Amino acid sequence: MATVAWVPAAETDAPAYTSAPAAGTPTSSQVVISATATDATGPIDHYCSSYATGNTPSYANLKAGEGTGVVSGPFSHLNVSSGAAATMTVTGLSPSTTYDIWCGAEDSVATANTTAATEVNNVTTAAACRAAADKSVTSVVRETVRRIDCRAL
């Protein structure tokens, strides 16, 4: 009598975004990206990188933080449970500059299944802020005052 072994087929479904990558309010040098994805196999790795506007990376370029137009990256990588919110901080951005942030996710099977690179369009960083020199107020208050000047430099 022959023995038959049943081997399950490899899981080939890519994670799916249930909450597409979205940018919070950028500062002059960073922006927080939030996304949620689900997958039947468990933990999901999320990646984000930034590119000059008009450049489209492959998922492999996105994950490696390289490719045409890459500003720097990968800025953020986060491993979370399937269905859990991923919050990633993209750092090292220049003030008053528009970027395309690209995000993607992959599952935790031996041969990872990936989403397509997903774009968060036109994230524009805030103008740079500069701390003004300490100024002494000598009239009524008589204490040192520090102010922040956020006009464009």
C-alpha cells in the first residue's frame, strides 16, 4: 500500500489594505503615515520611502529605499499583526518641499506576498522654524522670553 502525503499549496494572497496609507500633518522634516492591512498568514511588514514627485518605484525599490527619484529610504519599517494599525514616521525631509510617499506591505510566509507600491500623493512639509535669540523684557515683567519664528527662511 502506498502512502500519500498531503502538502498544502503555498499561500499566494497578498496583504490587502483595509485602511490605505494616509499622511498626517507634516512638520518641516517629517510626516507620520498610517495604514492598516490584513492577511491570513499573520504578521505584516510595512515599508515607506519618499520620492521626488513624478517617480514610481517598484515594491522592491520601495522596500530597499532606492530607485529613480528616491529622496532617502526606506524611512520606516514596521512589523505588526494582521489587521493592526501601522504608524510609520518618515524623517529626514526638507522644509517647504513636496514629496510622494510610497508605502507597501508584505506577509510573513516563506516566499513573501506583497501589495503593489501605494502612493500618498503630494505631501508638502511645513516651512522651517527658527528659534529667535533670547530677548529680555525689562519693562514690567523682567524675565527672559523665548519665541519661535516660523516664517519661511
